[in-house]
Amino acid sequence: MADVDTSATRQGTKGFDGLAAALAQAWDSVLGSLPEEDSDFYDAGGTSIDAARIASQAAEWAPDVEDLDVTLMTSLLNEARFGDVRRVGLEWIDRTRGASA
């Protein structure tokens, strides 16, 4: 991941960065439980529709980042592990914001 100091990479409440908090809240809202770093989307009962809902809700946290919802949804479906989805999302945010700076 790029060494960029953005609101996406700064630690927030309870050690969560902003994206992790938004993802966790969306995950809980859709799947009914808060994820751990190693929680698996499919083991939690996730479906493609759930991935779209989680990604859409979480992406509202950073409306300036184009295609964050698509990136998160693709990552949920392909990576599945919460920590990996978070990492992919942070990398996308840093790339996107770095390119526009």
C-alpha cells in the first residue's frame, strides 16, 4: 500500500480506520454480525446481493472516491476475508486520491 496519509489510513475509534468502520457497520447491517479481521464473507452467509449492499453502504463513507463501491464489491466476492477487503479498499482510496492530488 502506498505510504499516504489520508483520512482512509488514519486510525479512528477502537483502532478502526474510517473505511474499516464503514465496512464493519455495513457488514453488520446486512449480515447481522460484526466482522473480525479474519471473518469470511461466505462463511457469514454472504451472497452477491449482500456484497452489493455492503459495498454500496460502505462507499458512502468516501463519496469522493470514484468506483469504491465496485472495488469493494469485487473484493468481497473474490477475496472474501474482511481484512483483505479492507486492504484492497484502502489501496484503491490511496491510488485514487493520490492520482487526483
